[in-house]
Amino acid sequence: MSGARIDAAMKDKSRPRRDRARDIRDRTADVLDFIGVTPGDRVIDFLPFRGYFTRLFASLVGERGHVFALIPESARKIDRITKGRLEVDQITRESGNVSVLESPDGELPGSIDLCFIGQNYHDLHHGFIGPVDMRAFNEVVYRVLKPEGAYVIVDHVACPDAATKLHRIDPAIVLLEVGAAGFEFAGKHDVLRNRDDPHTSSIFARGIRYRTDRFIFKFRKSAP
């Protein structure tokens, strides 16, 4: 991906100050470069909260592309998700290439170039979204992607026997589940790894919040 386009998207003055403060902490330029969004792409941003990546994706896909912010109805019982939805709705009003979806099932649009899940895959297993049938969920993602479309997952690393209340997931589980839906593993990025994180505390715990050990996996739908 063009570093100049990423730089321009991140320097957009319409972005909230809090987003620009997060850019360095979360090494966002490196993450976006790994993801590889291009002009004209159609992107699903799953549970975008306040639209941090939604805004960036909208800038990167341009007028010919489109970003679908997927906010499952089951998540709206959480106050912070409902408040975040208001900000995403504002993005849709300001941008001509962003819309909100509420259904994670077969009603999703097709011909998608990228499905992105940023630190919420674990919530599909428990909490305010799950548990859901992960095989069925990943098969839906596979179906709506274009051939060679990308499925990118960022999440907090857990020990194999970690309790679900920690809001983490064992990377091996993600590899197994996504692979079972037919995806090919296309690589990983270690830019968010923190080997000082013992994986034994909640991601919201003092001292580790915003500094968790995170994996970034990219999968691809096989070409026909």
C-alpha cells in the first residue's frame, strides 16, 4: 500500500483528536500497510465502536469504494456500543461511502474485498455478542468475500486455558476456526506484540490496558 495515502488518511484534520493520539500507540500506519486497503475496495468493519478504523478505511477506499460498519443488534444492549453507534452514524452522514449494517448473517453485501475485525473476535465466543456458531460465522465471511479477498483479525493474545472474562483469545483457536471455513493463512504481523504481557489479566487491567500482546492475522479466500 502507498505510504503517502496512509499518511494522508491519518493526517485528515476531520478525524477526532483522540483518534490521532491513538495512531502512534497502536502503530496504525504499520497495521494499515499490512492490511493493504486500496482505492475502490469494499470493506466490512466489524463492530467499529466509535469508528476509528471506519474513518481511515473510508479515506483509503475513496469515492469508488465503500465501507460497511457492521454493528450487530445483539451488541446494542451495551451502553458504550450504543454511544459509539451515534458517532458511526455521524460518519455516514459526513461521508458518501460509509453505511451501517446490523445483521451478521447471510444478509451481508457481497463482492467484499476485506473483512476486518479489530479486537472483537473473542467477543463472538462469549460476552455481549456470543457465543455464536463460529463455523457458520466464518463461512458467511468466506461467502461474501471476492476471490482472494482478505480477512484480517486483530485480537488480544490469551493462554490456551484463559478465562473468557479476560477478553482475550488463544491465536491457535483463530487459526483453527478460520481455516475450517476454507480460508488460507496469508501471513501475520508482529507490530503489536508485547512479550511482557503475561496474558493472565483482563485487557482493561491497570498497567496493561492499551499495551496488551496482540496478534494480527491475515487470511485469504482461495481463487476459483
